[in-house]
Amino acid sequence: MTNLQFDEKGLIPVIVQHAITREVLTLAYMNKEAYTKTVETKETWFFSRSRQELWHKGETSGHTQQVISIREDCDSDALVVEVLPNGVACHTGEETCFHKTVEKFDDTVGYNTITSLINIIEEREKEMPEGAYTTYLFEKGVDKICKKVGEESAEVIIASKNNDAEELKWEAADLIYHLLVLLQNQKVSFYDLLQVLQKRHESKTHK
């Protein structure tokens, strides 16, 4: 912390980022005490400029943030804190405080699409809305879900053998959806799956 440059009010801006999805979750501020508590507890602590007091993210809501890494910028006057959140980041109930689109210049999709789908599947299991296909799968249980994963896997293989890129695209999307439903049914986090892949990658690159 000795190199960090706090401003005249004793604060430093902090960008909180999801360690896996890379989604920017919020912008907050830390003073030296908040930084120290964050390092000690490995959970985010901030300084509220409006209340003029220290606060532990998730203390009342339960939506704590496990800290994975802390990075400083080139001038040492701003931080990026990578976290694994235990719930939403925003007080409005949104996953991120940056949920309002001001301008959009293309239709590029990315990891956020997977994140949104995971959230929808989780909601379906909790609320079980009548008529929803995901509800139907959860009602039928693991045998039905596994059967669909098997069927979609076969369809992916057939599309590949036919060298049909368009068909493969759609069948692969179906497989990913049903696999996500299976993971939710088994209470296996998709993010934990990604961590397994990351650890495998790291173990190979470090050999």
C-alpha cells in the first residue's frame, strides 16, 4: 500500500470487476483502512462518501465479494479489484451498477450472453413459471435433462459430420443451453467449471 496515491481526502477510486466474466460491477472508493480490511478479510470494504463511513460490501444483503486480485494503474492512483461476487453488485438488484446502456454502436455479443442465460435459468428454477420450457425440464428432473444433453450432443456430431456450419451453430447452442440447465440442476456453478479450465491451463503453461 505504500506506493498507492490517495487523494487530498484520503481516498482512491476502485473499479470492481468480476474475475471471470470481466464485467465491471461498480465504481467505489477506499481509504487506507478500507484497503487494509479488504486485504485482511479478502472481501471488499469501501468508504462511503455520502455517509462518511466505512462499509463492508454485503454486510446486510449477504452479497459479499471475494477478492481474487488487486491491481493498481500506472500512476498508482486507481485500483481494479477482481472479485467473485456472492450475489448482485447493485442495490437495485441488478448484477452490475452499470446496467443502463447510454449508447450502443454494434450488436457484438460475448460472455454477457452466457451470464444472462445462466441468470435466467436460475430464476426459472426458483420461480418455476408455468409454460416455460426450462420449468418443464426442472420438473422432469435429471433423467430428462441428461437425455436432452445426450440428444443435443448427437445432433452436434451429426452436424459436424455433415460439414454443415449453420446447423452446427444452432445445435451447439442447444447443447450449451441444456448443459447449463444440467449444471444448475446439479448445483455446479458454471464459474467453478471455468476455474477448473483455468487451473488446467495454468498447470500446462507452467510445466
